[in-house]
Amino acid sequence: MATTKLFAIKTTEFKVLAYIVNAEKTDGSRLIFTYSCSFDPAQANRDFEAVRAGGTGKNTVLSQHFIQSFKPGEITPERALEVGKELCSKFLKDEYQYFLAVHTDTNHIHLHVIFNNVSRVNGRTFETNINQGKVKERTWKKLFDLSDEVC
């Protein structure tokens, strides 16, 4: 079963995108997938900004970053990429742009997902659309449960 963490990005979106796309970490960039944004991190950052420009502008969070880590030998890089895509599809419901990269540079395979904090569908923030209600209903709990389900 994978371990999953979720972080808000407020200032360093391009730096994080540039970090996760590193060819040495992603088997020559073979283990990267994007949804509704460019494969190039600088352009993906601009793609995210374009969607945010049409949003409400009432939030300081630029994007969200989650990491899903697997135990050594638990999964292949290719399967991790498929798990990441499935998790993003179920969690983000095709409403948010995202950049997914599987890293193989450590003794455990892990994936990074950076997704825009503003919905490309309605311009509202991720927190407004999804992260409401009681603690057991909050986004991080939903993400962790979906991660377990997909795995």
C-alpha cells in the first residue's frame, strides 16, 4: 500500500515542476504524463497561470502537490504511472490540469503530481470546490482513501 502526502504550493510552482521533470529521475522523461497542460515545465506553469487568470483570484495557493510513495519492489515504474493516472482521474475528475512524474532515482518508486489549484471548468479554487466539511470528508482524507483503493 502506498503512502501519500499532500502539500499546497504558494510560491515555487515552476521550481517544483522543473524538479519533478528531471530526466535522471524519470527514466529519460519516459515516466511523465500531463493533463490539459504542456509537457514542458515552463509552458505548463504558463498554462496553469492562464487558467488561474480566469479564476476568482481569491486564494494565495497556486497549485497542489501530492506524492505517492511505494515500498521497494512493490511496483514497477510503468505500473506506478498507470496508478498515478487512475488516481488523478478519480481524484481530480478532469477538472484540474496536472503534471505527473514517476521517480526511479531512489530505492523506492514514487510519483509526484502537481495540479492547478483553480478548476479549468468553473474557475473556483480547489479548496472551495472540494476541501469543505468535516475532517473525515476533507480532501487529504479522500486522497488517501482513493490512493488505497487504486493500489
